[in-house]
Amino acid sequence: MISEKTLSSNRKHLEDNIARLERELDKHPSVKVNKDNDFNQNQLAIYNHEASKAMLADCKVALERMNMGIYERCAKCGKDISEDRLIAQPQASHCRPCQEEIGLHVR
């Protein structure tokens, strides 16, 4: 069972991340390829933009799960997600074994 202190701290962290990411993505809704940059710089800019959008989505889902009262339950197996994992990754929706089974790139 996750403590109220961790729950409160994670809620604030998620809300702050959502606000920050929305501000950044509103400023830069898309990535423009810069002809002065080399291929790797342009690819990195695209990757970072997509990663920010994915992080925003993950944070919103975690906050929604928190509001529904299922925040600490794994979305795959239904078992508890450890408090240590939720402290390290407030947007986590899977327990460590399920996340390892799924892999890093799947939410």
C-alpha cells in the first residue's frame, strides 16, 4: 500500500510535469527540420519532441489512474506496484516484472 505522503508527492510531481510539458509543447507544437543541422541533430530533435509527447501522455494516464483509485495497481496483472517504483517513476503503470516483460518502449 502506498503512503499518503508518497501519493501526495507523486500527484504534485505529475501535475507539475503535465503543466511543464504542455507549456513546452504549446511553444513548439511540431519539430521543424533545420537544414543547417546534420541528420543526427534533426533526428535527436524529433526524438526529444516525441518523447515529450509520450511523457505527457504517461503523466496524464497516471494522474487519471490516481483519481480512479487504481494508481498503485499494475495495468497488466493487477498486483501492487511497489512504492519504491512509484517514487522513482511516478508515471509507472506496470509493476517491475510486467514492465520487464513488456519492454521499455511500450506503455
